[in-house]
Amino acid sequence: MNFTVVNKNICVENIQITGVASSSIFLVGDTDSIALSSVFDTPPESLIIGPFVPLAPE
């Protein structure tokens, strides 16, 4: 497979972002590399691990 990329000038006049998810990225233009990381700051005693999910009464 032959793949040719021709980079030209880009002009962005206005960007409006109304929301950001917990795992999102916003790029304008080119990048050589992206490094991803994650932080988990919830204390272990607050985790609920099990098959039951609390449901609201009807």
C-alpha cells in the first residue's frame, strides 16, 4: 500500500466545545505522538464490587 500525505496550512477561526467526556481528545492539526495516562483517585473502601445494582423503588 502506498500512502501519501500532503500537509498544508490550516486556519481555524472559531471553536466552541460544550462538553468534555472523561476520555476525550481534541486535536487541530498534526501530532507526532500522543501519550495516554489514567488516574484513579477513589479510595478502595468506597468501591462496590458485586452483582447487585441498587434500583430506585417504583
